[in-house]
Amino acid sequence: MTSLKVLVLNLMPHKQATERQIKALATGMVQPPAFTFMYPASHRFKNPAIMPYLQAHYVTFDQIVAQQFDGLIVTGTPVETLPFPQVDYWAELSRLLDWAATHVAKSLYLCWGAQAALQHDYHLEKQLVPAKIFGVFQHEPRQAAPLFQGLTTPFYMPHSRHTTLRTADVLATPGLNLLVDDPVAGPVIMQSQNGRRTYISGHPEYATQTLAQEYQRDRQAGLTIALPQHYFQANDPKQPVINRWQVASRQLFRNWLLAK
């Protein structure tokens, strides 16, 4: 049996940590997919020391443009407050999304990746929120869908972003289904009517300590940041993290990848 081929555009700053998180989503699969990691060649990295690693272990779009993939994942990245055209690789990302229509069986977009793809595909605009959406939130599907097969509900998912979408905008968009909505996190899971494109505004891939690391990072940088909600036991950062999302995240990933 041949492994399914999944291309991952990894936009997150800590490349290797994100690689591990994405690969961990496939834990327990009888035939894990073969992941190919990609970076945007048009991006100017703040730390050029990362380039030898990327050149050795990643591909660029031009290197895979003639290939076909079973899946495409576009990760988030902490640039959500920038207008999309100001992101230096926006033109390259738009080209990738156009290419995916004929070279990828299905696509999964995460956090900023979801907002970027929704802007490209449906012209939906992200909205700044007064306080960062930060924590682990409980979600309930609005309707039955193959994506939720075998999933125990309600389920949980981490979120970490300064922007959101309007539920009314999503509901008014032809060809786009709103599968999960949240009063705090906003639209969480959206999918094209043919099921080929799935947009998730959260971070189902996050490891147990990722939100804690982001919290400490922001505090050390002198930023105003609240504790991630529903994350630390007893809401105490000195207490252990309660990982309530991992099982659901792996089920969502399997359902996305294996759905016919």
C-alpha cells in the first residue's frame, strides 16, 4: 500500500517543532502519510541561519510544481495583524492556492493559513479582536459531516490569534459551509461544499506545552497577555496543562485525509 502524499507549507517560526506537531497528527494511522515540507522562497527570513536547514530538508514551490499530492496543509503564522498584501510571500501563496485546485486532492488550512485561504477563495476579510483569542475552547458541530465521523463531541481545540471572521459573513458566502462556530473564537471549522477544502481557525496540531510557551514568550517580550483560557489546571500557570484536544485533533486529521 502506497502512503498518501501530503505537502505542508510550514509558515510557523519554529520549523522543527511544527514538523513534529504535524507528523503527530498521523499517530495511530495504519499507513501514515508521507509528508513533504515546503517553505516560501519569496520570504525574507529574520534569521538567515535557518536557510541551510530549509535547503536540506524542505522544497520550494518551483521544485514540486509538476507533482500531484493527496493533501496540502498550510499552517498558521504570527502575521495575522498585517493586511494580506503586506505579507512578503502573498503572491507566492496565491499562486500555490491556485495550483492546488488541479494538483491536490484536498486541502487543510490552519489558523492564519485558513484566513488567508478564505480571503483568496471567497474574499472573506479577517477582523481584529480587542483581546487575543487565546486558550483551549470547547466546540460542538452545527451539523453532521464526514469530518466528524468517530469524533466524541463536544471536542476541544487550541486557539491563538488576534483576528477572527464574522459568522454572518461566512453564512452569507455561497459554496462555503460553516461546520463549527463559537461565541468567543468565532467561525472555527468551515468547508467548501465539495469537501475538498477545509479551513480551521484554531491549532489542532499544537503540542501540550505550545500555548504555555507562547504565553511565556509574550510575557518576556513585555506584551500584555492574559493566561490562556481553559488550559492550565485550576487556571494556575504553575499547575500542569490539561491536554483535552489531542485525541480529537488526530481523529479530525484522519477523517480529513481519508475521506473519499
